[in-house]
Amino acid sequence: MKGLKIAIIGGGSSYTPEIIEGFIKRKSELPVNEIYLVDIKEGEEKLNIVGNLARRMIKKAGLDINLVLTLDRREALKNADFVTTQFRVGGLEARARDERFPLKYNVLGQETVGPGGFAKALRTIPVILDICKDMKELCPDAWLINFTNPSGLVTEAVTKYTNIKCIGLCNVPIHMKMDVASMLEVESKELFIEFVGLNHLVWGRRVWHKDEDVTENIIKSLQDGASLTMKNISDLKWPAEFLNALGMIPCPYHRYYYMTDRLLKEEKESAEANGKGTRAEQVQKIEEKLFELYKDESLNVKPVELEKRGGAYYSDAAVSLISSIYNDKKEIHTVNVKNNGIIKGIPDDCIIETNCIVGSKGATPLSLTGELEGKVLGLIQIVKSYEILAVESAVTGNREKAIMALTNNPLIPSIDVAIKLFDEILVINKEYLPQFR
């Protein structure tokens, strides 16, 4: 078999040990002979630290993989078979600003939804399109597996403005499936959940354990206080009446839309001087400890502490997706792909998050069991209208589209606030938004 070349953009990420572990676990099904970890000059120290750990992991596994650390993205992309993207423009410092600046306008601050997510999209989309430009020249047949956030918007930009083969990935459905399995005390592989929605706005419509529909059991467990959340989202409990009315499983990020006031209050308290700080500021402390661990020359496995970072299972899921494509497995994965008529009432060319059969031809969405209910379709339509405008403004640098995107975002209360938020985004991100100059 031809050896595979993998390019990992954002190779200095603290998640890199997990993606390396993913390739090690699948050594019998993925003939990887080159892995390029690429980062920018500002990330060189972290790249070297995590790269040395990756080398120790590969050596321990007894694999003959040439691991290259580089700041030259074009070198990494040349003749690559798969490209994964896990970068953060502006680093955690930019994320911390994204989480803090909306609070003064009495608006939620979060890295992927609301004005914080919008700011991140504006910074990220020009970079991903530049990567795709290099891919078209240097590895035009490669698959791009994107789990750079906001994954849905980034994937939509790639599919609308390039011809690169791209699948977006998020760990929210994975976490939900694992939490549901824990409630039922079964293996997650025994479950099938019909996921549909948008990235960070996905619902589990029905849950099956083997041949039995157990959706009502899960709703009852949530009413009784069972946990279904993420490291970066408070485990606020859903009102029983709401769960009965919804009749499906909400994802952790739905709290931002359905419990906005409670989360805003909590965010403000945490961001105050005597609070815990924003989530980004908490993660900075976690990362400092992680990289100190990574420096230990006796460490040659992914440390369990990485799961505290908040994005667990992203990287392993990416390798599983790569294997499904390479080996034409036709497995079911929950990914971000073109709608193509799956959700009626939003454009076919926009990106949704749903279950797909994944094989050598890419991801093919599964049909839903009936049309999507109006009680969730309305929110999807509103958020998608925001996302479409957000992508257009990020690509074109059009101020009017940016303001309309924020105005359409359901987490922003008025046009006056939208304009103030956008003006501040331009100021605090001026070095990262050349398209608006």
C-alpha cells in the first residue's frame, strides 16, 4: 500500500497527542509514513514541545513514521493525502477577548456562538481559504478534515468558495452519545442517535439502543438530573416541561439559546476580578500545566489530563473519519456537510450537521425520519441566516453584511448593539481582519 502523508495545520496544539494516538491505534488500517506538524512562528515553542512528545509516542508504538516539525505550510501540504486543521488565529488571548468584550453590552461572550463566535469566524475564514488555495496547487486531491471552530461556518466557507474536498467535524455529537450511553449503562457503539441541526445547534431527534426506541428514557433521565454537557458549559438542568414539549435531546450549546439570561449572569460573575475568569483564561492555565507535562522526556503516551482541556475526542474522531474515507468503510459519522435537501426550509448549499455514511466518495447524509419539526426549524432558520451573512462578510470584508449578520443573530438584542459590537470587533482584532481595511 502507498504510504500516506498527513498534514496537521496547527500542529503545536495541545490536542496533537490525541491525533497522534488516533493514528497509532489505527496502525493496521492506515499506512501512514509521514506526518507533518505545521505551525506559525509564534507557536514554534509549543510545536517543538508537543512534537517531541509525538516522536516519543511513535517510537513507543514501534512505528516507522517520519514526523516532521515545520513552519513551512507549503512544505507540509505538498503531496499530502489528508489535511487536518486545528488552528486558532490569535491564540487563546483572542479567545479571551471574544469572551469578555460582549459582556459590557449585556450579551453572552462565547468562542463559537454570538458575537465572540462571529469575531472568530472573521479571523479564521480568510486563513482557511488561503490554506485551500495552497492545497489546490500542492495537493488538489487531498481531503480536508476541519475541526477548527466555528466548524460549521469554516466548512461552509470552504464548500462555497473552493473546490477542495472538505468535511467538518465537531465533538458535541460524540459527547452526547457518550453521555446517553452512560445514562443507559451501555456501550456507545450500541446506540444510534438521529442527529440533525447545525454545528453547536444539533438535536438528537430519536435515540435507539439496538432495535428499541429509548428516546423517552433519556428525556426522563434528563428530567431526573442526569448530566449532558461539556467541559466549557455549565451543567444547568433543563425544566421538565421544556423537555416534554421538545420531545428530543438538546445539545449542551442549546443552553446559550434557551437559557441565555442564566448563562449571561454566570459569565459575568466568572469574569469579575474575584471570579474564575472566562473559559479561555481557565484554559490558559490548563494548557500551561499540559505543556509542562509534555516536556517530561519520560512521557510517551497521551496524558489523561488532556481531557480537562474541553475538546476531548475531536482528534480521535478525525482519524476515525480519515480511516473511513481511506478504507471506504461506509461507516456512520455525524459531520458537517452540505444540506442538499435534508433540512427543508434552508438553502441546499449551506452546511448542516447530521449523520452521514462516510466512504471513499466522502460523506452522504442519511434521510431523516420525516420532516424536521417546526419547533426547532425556526431557530435553525434564524441561526443559518446569521451564518450565511457571517461567511459572506468574512470573505468580502463587507461592513453591511457583517452588521446584518450580527443583527440576525438571536443572541444579540438590537441593531444598535450589533453596530457597537462590530465596531469593537474591528478595533480589538485589527491585526487579524485585513479584509475590512
